[in-house]
Amino acid sequence: MNSLILQVATRYLSALLLIFSVYMLLRGHNEPGGGFIGGLIGATGFVIYAIACGTAEARAALRVMPQNIAATGLGIALLAGLFAGVMGDAFFTGQWLFIGASGEDKGLPLSSVLVFDIGVYLVVFGSVLTLVFAMEEEV
Amino acid sequence: MTTAGEKRGNGIIGVLPIALAAALFVFFFSQISAVSRFGPQMVSVPWVPALDVQLAFTLDGLSLVFALLISGIGTLVMLYSNSYLAGHPQYARFALYLTLFMLAMLGLVVSDNLLALFVFWELTTLTSYLLIGFGHESASSRRSALQAMLVTGAGALALLAGLILLGSVAGTYSISGIIAQGDVVREHALYVPILVLILAGAFTKSAQVPFHFWLPNAMAAPTPVSAFLHSATMVKAGVYLMARLHPALSGTEVWLWTLTILGAVTAVFASVLALRQTDLKLALAYTTLMALGTLTLFLGSDTEYAITAFCTFLIVHSLYKAALFLVVGCVDHGTGTRDAALLGGLARAMPVTAIAAGVAALSMAGFPPFLGFIGKELKYAGALAVASEPVLVAGAVLVANALMLAVAGVVSFKPFWRPAGGALPDTPHEAPWPMLAGPVILAALGAVFGIQPDLIQATLINPGVDSILRARGEAKELHLWAGVNLPLILSVATFILGLTLYALHGRLRAVLTRWDEAAPHFDTGWDRLLDGLKAVASWQTRLLQSGVLRRYLLTIFGALFVTLAWTLYARSPGIPALSFPDLELKHWAIIALIIAGTIEVALTGSRVAAIAALGVVGIGVALIFVIYGAPDVAITQLLVETLVVVLIAVVMLRLPHLDENRRRDWRPRDAVLGAGVGVVVTMIVLQVLAQPLDTRLTDYFEVTAWPEAFGRNIVNVILVDFRALDTFGEIAVVLIAALAAYALLRTTKEEVEK
């Protein structure tokens, strides 16, 4: 699509969408959001970019093949689930680490659940882009 | 195979499997005294505790005999293969398959759980498929491999059903538990179906008539594989299963007659066909069928003589048959042919092979003082002890034995000691020692055990017979000389008949060949069956997979409508009272939006308008989610709607314009179907809402999300924690769908470019 306005605007919009998608991913456990939504928003950022500047440029900006991102995400989710097994719990039981917790204040919570959600994010992000790029190139 | 390759050898890949097999053999050998003195040895590890499946292993007399045969012959075969396929570019693959097969087979015979046994059973099917198809460049190898797998695999399906029935009737999947309550099984109404299903599995695996045809074809495998799988071990899995379940299933008329008749028919039929073959390997393959038939025949009975004969012949046959197959491999290796009509005079060039072949063949033919003689005497004693039809059974055994003797002569005497029938492709030369070790050791064992039957009496035969008959000390004594009795007279008759047949085998073969060619073949029948199956498959594919998207949608929604409407009608709960709660203006606005969108989708003539209108409907639904407090779902819905519109917009560039005329023809029908589905779904939603909502799960999630999973967003906590396994499955599906779509798009693109 040869629209200069769209192309210029997309550069900012895509960046914003990507940052927003990470924000949605990280807040997901307590507020609306999460890996699935984050992945969709992130993918939207690149979809817009592909529409405005062409799929080839979008692929170049992404640097990695989207299907590899999706597969890596699935692997990360699996490892996050198996980690519980290593810790002696049933698979996919959340494992938590509270850094600097004192009394009611839980400090900085880190968890295998977050890692799992990052895996979900990457799968959704990669899968959508795999599909969209392939379709746009087909056309 | 190149000369350089032969010199190079297989390195560590060749040695590892030999070491593993030998170690297993030593282990099982060390268990002999424990088993023969203290009875079965058991180990149990929980596997799937929820389904009460355990990795339970039992080593009793029967398992031990099989385990020793498998690991012992396995060791020799691995040693042999390492030379036979020296420098083969895919030897690592071969060694892996063969080792996996051996482990699966060992798992099968020591398993004490029906389901575990079945898993191992199927593993042997799979590894056998890979081994038969090892020479995958040849179409006939591939066909044979597939045939073996389909026949035994189909039998295995029946077996699985039989095992599940058996497990539910007995109330346990533990084999030792089942055979302890044989009466319960035999008197149950489901006994006959269980028997039929299990025997279908055993008969296909052990190649009983009419499922025998895959076994000779399986000779497409490399010779060591044929020696190991298709004579000494895998084909005996079916026999093992019948012996294993003998205490639970035997003793009825059905069992007796099925096994006796099919076993006898297989034995005679196969030994006649064996004489017809000129390929040494095929001749041996048919004698294997004969042996399997005989073993089945003896399992039909439950007299001590028959079962002792079973155990003895099992050992006899494994020893001489593995030895002879390996000998055939040596001959093939040394001369370049396996044609009995060509081969001759090899004794001078291949003396060790010739002697090993001779000793093994004498045991096969049942001459004293070899173990085969004792086996044959016991076979007659066992046959005469089959109470129902001693004359028929003994007659069948006599004919089969005489034919075996003739075949033994054709395979092992003629190629070595008679003049050659024609020019050989290679100058005969002796095989290297690793290839001779197997035949020599196995043949020697046949002789040693024959002269000293005490060596196996207390260690193998007695525990084996005890575990089939579930009693102690029932086994009959093995004797070389048991005095002048009926079995001895029958033995003499066998020798006379057999030698006569051997002398006449050239002429007999001509006659048999003519008959065999005239008779209908199972193998061609098999081809027709497969062709028929393929024809049906392509017919129904053409019928159901029209490739027209509109028709698919019509089928899907038509089926949905019919099933839902029928369920509603059949359950007939009546139309629930419609009540409109006090809706606010915003609610009415959303409803109006959705309805307007729907109408526009149905009426518009433009694709872009239709897609945009569909987007409006989706946004309306998302708004409903927002109002009723499901922001996550609403966001997802909005994002998906957006992406779908983008995707369709991309695709639409390629689609032709809507054909107004054709579309108008379809519309009334689509409208009726759409309205129908809508009404039915609405009715069902109303019915569901009429029931009080079960909120136990919701309450649980609400209460536990924060204290236990440290999350305030319940939806997300469910996704990543409470139901993480489900989510994992879903994202795997997402990835697979994306990859599949990618592959499809890429393929069509390449095709277009071509």
C-alpha cells in the first residue's frame, strides 16, 4: 500500500503497539491482559507494518522467522510446565519466588506462571504473523 | 556393499548391541536357579496410578524360556549382523531397530500387565515393520513390510478389545491376577467374544492359516532379521500369548477345537508348501509356519504330555531354525544365491557351515541323538494324549514331521553334499567367524541338549510346564530312549516316509508348483482387498470432500441443526417462558447494532460491506462482554475481530467479484438454514439459562485465585495456572494450525509457479 501517511504513522504506531503488548502481558495476572491478548496486540503491530511497508520489510524488521518464534514459545511454555515436575510438584503447578518480601508486602513476584504466559505470548504472536505474512505474500 | 566398506566394519555401533544383548542374556541366565527353585520373580513400579496400570514384571518359567531364547539368539544375531551388514551405510539404523525389537520382545514376555503387554506387542509390530522394510529402495520390501504391519496390526486391534474385555471380566489387568481365576473367565457370558478377539491377535501375529501369507513375504528382510524375528522370536509372540493365558482360557470345547484344528491345518498346509519352494529362505519360512501350527496345536490341549511337548519343541525349533536361517545367510553371502536348484557341493568350500547346517538339520528332521528327536517323540506322545481326536492329530503331526524331514534335506543336505545344479554367481567361500558362531553354537546346543536332556529338564522345561499348567512337577521326563512304544513306531514311520519324500522331492515339487499356481492365492486376495479399500476411500472422499466451501458449511450447519433440533424435540422440555428484564438504553443499542449488522451481512452484495458488517456484529458481542464484566474476553474478541477483518481484506484482493445471479439462487436456502440454526441455538441457550447455574467451580476460582495463585485476574489465573495444561494444548493447536496453513499456502504457491 503506497500511502506515505500510513507509512510514517506506522513506524510510531507499531512501536507503541509492541510496548503496549508487553505491558498487557506483564499486568495480565492481576488486571485484564495476559499472554494471549499481548500476543495478539504485538502481532497487530507487525501486521500494520506489513500492510504499510510490505511483507518483506516487516520480515526484515522481525529478523527471525515467525514460525520459529512460535515454536520457541511452545518450548518455553513446556519448560515452564515441566519445571514444576523438577521441583517435585505435579506438572504445570505454579512456582513462585518473592524477592524482597516482608510481611504483607510480597515484594517482586517472579513465577513459572509468568514464564508460561511469555510462552503463550510468543506462540500467539508467531502463529498470527506466520499466517498473515504467508497470506500477504500469496496475494 | 563395497569391499572397502566390508573392511571398515561398523565400529562401536556394531559392538554396543552385542554387549547389551549378552548382558541381558547373562542376567536372565542368572535367574534360572531362582525361578526353578522359588517360582516366579516379580517387580512392580507404578506407571499410570490413576488407571491402575503398573509396570509389573514377572519372570516365571514360561517367561524365562522366552527371555533366554530372545536374549541368547539376539546376542548371536547381533554378532552375525555386524559381519553380514559390515560397512552398510545405514547399519546404525539397523542396529537400533534390532535392539529396540529385542527390548520390546523382552518387555512383552516379562510383562505382568495386559495393557503393558499390549504396548510391547505393538512395539514389536512397529519394529518388525521397520526391519522388514529395511531395504526400502525395493517396492516388494515396502509392500511386505506394510502387509505384515497391517495384518498383525489389525489383529492387534482385536487383541486390544479382547484384553480390555478380559480385564473387565476378571476385574484386574494383572496377568497373574487373571490366570488365578480362570473359572470366573471361562464361565462368563463374554468368554467366547474374549476368546475370539484374543485368538485373532495371536493367530495374526503367529501367522496361522488364514493369516499366514504375510510371513513368507516378510522374508524380504535381511537374513539375520528373518532368523531372529520371523522364526525364533516375534512370530512366537502369538504362541506366547496363548501359553500365557492358557490357564485362564483353556479347557473349553471352543478353545480345544479352534486351536487343534487351525494348528493342524497350518502345520500340514505349511509343510506341503515348504517342499514346493526353491528359495532356501522361503522353504524355511514355511517350515516356521509349520512349527507355529504345531505349537498352537499342543496349546489346544491341557495334558501334561502336550504341554511338555510344547515347551520342548519351542526350544528345539528356536535353536535349529535360527541356526538354519543364519546358515542360509552364510550360503547367500558366500555364493550370491539362495536357489536350492542351483546350489550344491559347498561342503568343500564351506566346511564349518556345512557341519553346522547338517547338525541343525538332523535336529530339525528329528534324528537321534539330537534334541529334535526328543521333541518329536514328545510331539507324538502329546498328540496321542489329545483326548478328542488322537488319530487325526497324530496323523497331522506325522505328515508334517515327514515333510519337515524332506525339507531339512533340501535345505541343509543337498546344497552342501550333492553336485551343483548350475553355475553359482560367486566362487563359494567360508563366512567369517562372527557369522559362523551363531549357527555353530545353536546347532551344538541342539546336540548337547539331546544327549544330556537333564540340562534343560529341571532348569527350563519343568518351570515352563509348571507355569502353563499352574501346578508343580507336572512335566514329563525327557528321554532319548523311552523303550519301544507307539511314539517310537511313529518316529520310524516318519523316517521312512520323510526319506521317501526327500528322494522324490524333485518330482513332487513340480506337481506342487502346478497345483499351487492353479489354486487361488491369499496374496492376490490381499492385493484385491487393499485395492477395494482404496477404491472405497476415494469414492467416499469424492462424495464428502467436494472442495466447495459453501457445501462444507451447508453440511456442518445442516448437521448441527438436525442433531440439536432432534435432541430438543426428543427431550421435549417445552418452551421456556421468555422474560425481558429491564433493559437499559445501552443494552437496546447493542442489540440493535448486532441485528443491523446481521441483516447487512445477509443482504449486501459487496464482500467488503459483508466483512465490515460482520465486524460490527463481533464488536457488539464484545460490548456485551464488557458490560457483563469480562474485559479479557472482550479485548480478545475485539483483537480477533480486527485481525480477521485484516486477513479477509488481504484475501479478498484475490477473490473474484460476487456472482450476483448465482448467489441469489442460493440465498433462500441459506436463509432458511441460518434462521433454523439460530432458533435452535437460542432455544438451547434459554433452556440452559432456565436451570440454576452451578457456581461451585466459579466460587472456587474466586476464592482461591489470590491466596493460592497470587493473581487478581481470575481469567488469566485460570489460563496460566489452574488450567495451564489446557492452555498448553490450545497454544500447541494454534501453532500447528499456523504451520499447516503456512505449508498449504506455500505448496499452492510453488505449484502455481511451476
